[in-house]
Amino acid sequence: MTVLTFTAVVAIVSFVAGLLGSLTGLGGGVVLVPLLTLLFHVDIRYAIGASLVSVIATSSGAAAAYVKEGFSNIRIGMFLEIATTFGALLGAFLATRIPTSALAIIFGAVLLYSAYLSRKPRPLDQRNLPPDALATRLRMNGSFPDLAGPRSYNVQHVPTGFGLMFGAGALSGLLGIGSGAVKVLAMDQAMRIPFKVSTTTSNFMIGVTAAASAGVYLGRGYVDPGLAMPVMLGVLAGSLFGTRILVKAETKSLRLVFSVVILVLGLQMLYKGFWGKI
Amino acid sequence: MPSTDAPAPQPHPQEPQSQSWDDRRIEVILGNLLRSGVLLSAAVVLSGACVYLSRHAHEAADYRIFRGEPSEFRTIPGVIHSVLNGRGRGLIQLGLLLLIATPIARVAFSIVGFAIERDRMYVVFTLIVLAILLYSLLGSGLGV
């Protein structure tokens, strides 16, 4: 393949990944690395470097739109970023020492888990939870505009959430993904943050987390300009387009299709990882 | 009861800290900062792409074997040097460096926001995050 064809095809695939990722809320980064390695036979380390860069672009690009809605909580975000950035540094450090077949296996497992999570209905927001002492001290409780006016919430289980966020950061640094699935686990399930607040706050954190490991990847020579260019531009354009048409799109069937794609890619990554073909 | 679903025309008196007017204003500024940073970096990457593709379009693309980037594409002085030499891929890496710098700038500006609100605890938290980010950027070989 010539550079021109390669750039064009990778840009189109990245555009579709970014579009589907933002329409389904599952993130495009999680399918990029498997697509680049399985379809284009890109070395997984180059693929992770390019994906990580695109994760920053999507997160920062969408931030302005999310901020307007007024759901995100910058205190929860900043406190948890201590955990995610520290984890991301560790993940990026480990990535340079782990064999590529092990990276593929971990990636496969994360994909299977994401596919499972995307089919599971979200637990209903629990309302009227009592204030937690630590969360109150950390000034995390807040309110957000709901249909019936402002609705306040009390954050729960801060240490568990913090620990899980460290894990999310480590996976992000190790695999070059946004780790949305683990963040959902930490913020929705453990900390009981309402869905709207947790999604927007998580988006706000993903860029900072990815920036912590991107520096390490770039410095180690894992970010190739010829590959990262079409991936970053494609994913950014796709996700911006996605947020624009989100209101009109029918996302239920899209979510099903996308989670089947994630499942198939996960199985492929596991297979290739176990047989040492990556 | 701090939690209620009843319509409330006034902000909750129990929650003066979070989601206050100042918080909102800071968030809007930061959100716009992030978007401008991304658009600027995308423009730089795109212009680098034009130079790169105009010169190398018909070469073979092969990323099967990992070689690692040369120092001109993985250190800040190297990237600046290759941009000054008019290299397209140097320009792409400069755009990517700007992209990485955008969330870091957001964290730095948050310190100012928390300082205006006299929230010392969150100034400290934000400083910790900024220190980790700067360490990753400068301590990993990018600076040299």
C-alpha cells in the first residue's frame, strides 16, 4: 500500500470509529487499536501511540459542548485525576516492558468486558442517598439541572472510586484507550454519581489522563507522525460530527452493532495474543 | 435532607461550593480553551500532512515492524529543529505536542480558578495533577 492510500483508508476507518464511538457513547479508541493491528497489520505499539493521541483530541474537542450543559463536576474530576494520571504513568511505563502478545491478551479482555457492559442496562440512579463524610469534606456533592429543576446528589464510596480510577488510568496508559468502561464502574456503581454527571465528568478527565501517558509514548518514539495524523484527524472529525447528529440519531440498534464489533475484535485479539501472532 | 427532587427556583443553600456561578464561568472558559487548543493542533497536523503527503505519497507504507521514531520526532528540540527544516512530519509532531499540551493548560488554568474561589484544598490537588503531567512530559525523554 502506498502512503497516500494508507493515509486515506486509515482516515476513513478512524472517522467511522470516532462517529460510532460518540453516537453510542462507547468511545472510538477501544476499536482503533484492534482495527489497526488486525486489519492494517500495524505493530501494536504504534497503534497504541496513535490511538492515545486521538483519545485526547476527542475528549478535548467534546469538552466545550459538555460544559455548556452544566452537568460536569470539576471537583470530582480533579480529585479523581490524581488517581488516573498516576495510573496512566504506571501503565505507560509497563507498556514498554510487557511483551506485545500480553498487551493483545489484556486488550482482548478489556474489549470483551466493554461489550458485556454495553449490553447491560445501566442501573437506575439512586436518589436521596445520605451524605458521605469524606465526600462532604472533599466538597464533591453537587447538583445538576434536571427536567424538574436542579437535582442534588451525594457522592458515595470515595476510596473505592479512587482505587478503581487508578486502575482505569493504568489501562488507559497501557492500551491507549479512554477506559470509559472502568470509569463507568467507578463513578456510576461505586460512587453513585448520577449518569449525566458521571459521563460528562469522565469525558473531561479522559483527555488529562491520556495526556499523562502520551508524553511518555511520544518520548519513547511510539507515536509515528505518518500513522497518528490520519487517526487523529479522522477520529476527531468523526466524533465532532457524531455529537452534532446525536440528538436525531437512533442509537439503540447502533449500540447493538457496535457492541458486536467490539466482541468480535476482542475474541480476535485474544486469539492472536494467545497464539503469539501479535 | 440535602437531596430533593422538588423543583427549586433558588440554588440549594446546602451546596454553596459546587456548581456555583464561579464554577460555571470557569468551566465555560476552560471548555473553550480546550476546543481552541484542539482546533489549533488539528490545523497544524493538517498542514504537516499536506507537506508530508506531497513528498511521500507514492512510497510504501509499512508499520508491521516496530522501529521506534528517530530523535527528531520524539524530543521537543528535535521536533522544533525538523519544523525549522520544513519537514512535514516534524509539523505533524508539533501539532500532536500542542494537542498534549491542551489538557495540561486546562489543569494549569484550573489552579487559578480554585485560587480565586479560595479553595486551598483543590489548589493542592490540582498542583499534584499538574506535577504528574509535567513529569510525564519532561521526565520521559521528550525534553532532551
